Amino acid sequence: MAKKPSENLTDWAARQRAAVIALAKNWAGQLEGQAKQDAPWKDRTGNARAGLFGSTAVKGNQVFIRVAHSMDYGVLLELGYDGRFAILKPTIDKAIPEIFSSYRRLWE
């Protein structure tokens, strides 16, 4: 028996939601890797670089991609030293056009 149009729409919406979340997880991993690779500081213990991470969160109809530090002195690296050691914003800013483009392609 064929599905009702409303069931087809529900299935499509569920697939699109899953695709949006999967793409966000992919980007979180890519951003984490890029931040770790490009971090401009010289490692002393390696903890700051190892503590960079990417993650995703879903809240209602919104999907968030986050890249952050796990070390408490990550704030100092990002905001201190006249920004010489900042990596989070530069990584995100560099990726934004491609992130938007990948989501546009997903919805075409």
C-alpha cells in the first residue's frame, strides 16, 4: 500500500534532519582538526592543542557546531597576547563560506 503524502513528508523531514546533524558533526570534526593543526602557539605540554575539540548540539530545531578549548587557559590564548595565539575564531571564519555552501547543497 502506498504511503500517504503526509507520511512521505514526515519521512523526508526526518531524513533531512538527520543529514543536517550528520553534516554538523562532520564540520565539528573538521574544525577541530584544523584548529589543532593551525594553532599558532609553541607547545610546552601539548595540553592546549590536545584540548581543542569540536562538537555539535541540537536544541529544538537548531543545530549548533562548536569548536572550543577544554583547558582553562584557553581563554587567555584566545583573548590575551593581542590575539597572537587565537585559533578558534580564525578557524571558524575561514570555514564559514564552505560550511554555508555545504548546507545550501544539502537543501538543493
